[in-house]
Amino acid sequence: MALAVLFLVAAPYPPALAERVVGTALRDGVAYSRLQDLTDSVGPRLTGSPGAEAAVAWALQKFQEDGVSAHTEPATVPHWVRGEERAELLPAKGVAGLKLAVTALGGSPGTPSDGIEGDIVEVHTLAELQALGASAKGKIVFFNHAMSTASGKTTGYGAFVDLRTHGPAEAAKAGAAGAFVRSLATASFRSPHTGATDFAEGAPKVPAAAISTEDADLFHRLLAKGAQVRVKLWLGCKTLPDVQSANVVAEVRGREKPEEVVLLGAHLDSWDLAQGAIDDGAGAVIVMEAARLAAQLRPAPRRTIRVVLFMNEENGLAGGKAYAKAHAAEAPRHVAALESDSGAGRPLGIVLRAGGDGKALLAPWLAPLQTVGAASFVDGEAGGADISPLGPLQVPFVSVRQDNTHYFDLHHSAADTFDKVDRDALSRTAAAVSWVAVSLAEMEGTLVRPPPTPPRQRAAPDQPQPAATPPRSNR
């Protein structure tokens, strides 16, 4: 008891403040009920779709209900539509015909109305594809990989995401007829996982699809025994003209230093295969909860807490780029940025990217997170795709690292639905993010600004990229 009393006296915050933030987040369950509302009433939110625009209106309404001032800021976003998607393994000697489980990759062109047909050629790296030379011409390139079951500190996503991002474009350069990419997944029930693929402006394109891990294994087994693996693919994808959309920006204005900003971000858009509950409806409601709780504090935090629900993280990063451009002049007054895009798992600890001894500044504020299991610093690279354009502007990054054991079971697939979310885990992470935000806004000092870093491709939630990784693509 004496130790507890001494600790409370030494704490840089009143105990009642931690209770009002952490305790309320755990008791109220608002993040969970709000996620259910978003997923069930709005649903999929791919940019350019009615769902994306409905989500903007939904977010504005929820902020208003919470008494949080909010507005929209414009972002021009791509408008890609999926259309028909089907594929068949054609029967041959030693090969039974089969309807394959496929889904188009974002940004893929469609096939002719009667589809494309070709023999499958398997590669495991971009270098293997390039080594095929002319023998890849007219083939359908199959990018296989060994993404592991989630364990330890890595799933393998970071090691293999380039096959999806750049593989189809390289196949097109080689004269291939199309491309299949084994789903980047840690579990599957023949549920293909989509994601963006990048084609350079004016460069050749080929129809590209993700294939379920089970069908990828089938391809590999058949090819290993020397069978002819021939497939027919139909995709109805189209890229329509860009459209106007918006980020939703909300603020709880600071009482003493309102010009200094603690930025919390998550992306409002999602892929179109499911409800986008894990990616990134969970992140959106987590940062909205931080704003709701901060708005209830009397007095308000010392600095402004700003929440940005970004549009177009999944297939373009237009919202993140638009925010960084529009707010470049005030970047020196962004004292920290935190992105929530790691699903709905429980919090594990805090990751920090700042100059000087930032941990020493933040550590005295972390004790209230013992309740949720996140009161210590853990290894990793703080940041995220939407806030990465602030890296060159030297904004310090903070992350609440989460348990992502099953994240890639669901990521970018038709299984990303609300029923997969655990209420307690989501509430714990909402409590952790809310308390970190209030701590950064309330503490007397601010984090030292780190060296500038280039914007980068979205880091997988449990496979952070090094800060020095050069920019290559948005997803």
C-alpha cells in the first residue's frame, strides 16, 4: 500500500484523469458498438463507391453526437471497380478440372469478355521471373511464396508483399498474359485475399488476381510432378476516372497550447470483399473513442488532439498525401502522430520514434496501461502508411502495438467481418490509444523531433519496415 501511495504522489497526472480515460473506455464499450454500426449500416468502403461516401457522412454524424468539432478536407481518389471474377483449372492428363477461388487485385485491368487462357509458370521471386526471359511470354505467371503462420515477431508479410505489389507489372513487362499471386494470408478456407498492385503510368498491364492458398498449393503440386497446368481467367475490373472524396478531420481543442497538435489517424476506406471490420474499421473507432473521451475532460488537455479518418489508404494513399500537403506549414506544431491500422487485437506495448530520450519523457505516463497489458515499450517501428508523408517533416511517431496473431487470417478477405472482433480486446486497445493521446497532449514537455524519413509503403502490422526503406508504392 505504501508503495502505491508513493507511486501516485510521484505520478505526473492525477489518478482521476487516468480513470476517466482508461476506466471509461473499458466500461462503456462505445468503440465496439460503434464498429458494429459502421460495419452493419455502412459496410464495405472502397474509394469511389457509395459506401465510402456514406462512411464520411457517418463519421461526421458520430463526431457531432460526441460533441467533437469535425469537418471534411478534400482528397482526389481512384475509382476502381471489381466486377466479375472467376477462374477455372482446365482438365488435362493427370489434372482434374476445378473452379478456382480467386479475387482480382486492386488496380488490375479486366480481361476480354471471353477471358484469357494460358499455361501456368511458377516463380517465387521477381528475379526468377526476370530470369525466365522469353519463356514467360503468353504464360500466366504464378507468384508462389511461403508466408508463415503467424508466430513470434513476424508472419512473412513484409518479405512477400512485393510479389503482389510489383509482380503483375513485371509479368506484363515479360510479355505474360496474366498473373496469379498466392494470397498473403496466415489462414484460409479457400478465401482469397486481395490487395493493391501497382502498374506504372503508360507501362503494360495484365489481368492479375489473388488465388487462395489451397489452390496455390494445388498448382505447386501439379507443376512439381510435371503436369500441364492450364487456366482460364475472367475479370471484369475497370478503372474509372478519379473522383472527389474527403478525409474527416475532428478536433478537441487544447486549453493552453491549442496550436500544438497530437494527431491520431486511421483509414475510413476498406476493400470491397467484406465489412472492413479489422482493416480498418477497428482503427477508425479506436481513434474516434480517443476524441470522445478527450472531449469529456474538464479541463481539456493542454494541447489539441486531432483525429483524421483518412480516405484511400488501401489503394492509393491519397488521403494521407492530401493531409500532409494541406498541413505542411503546421507540421512543426505536430508534436506527435499515432496511426491505428493494426486490427482489433489487444494492446501489447508502446513503440516510439523520436529524437533524444523520448522513452524517458513518456514512461512516467504509462502506469495506467498496466490494466490493459500495455504499460511498457516494445520493439518495432512506429508509424503507418497514412502518417508516413509526415516523416520527411520530422513529426515524432508513436504506436500502440497490438496482438496480430490472427490479423492476416482475415486481412483483405471476405472474412473481414464484425463477428471476428473481440469486445474486450478492442476496448483495451481503445483505452490504450486514448490514454497515450491524452498523455502526449497533457504532459509539460514534447518529444524531440527525429531525423527526417521518406514516406514509405504501408508496413505490415507485425512486420515493420526499417525507417530508411525508400518509397516504392502505397500498398
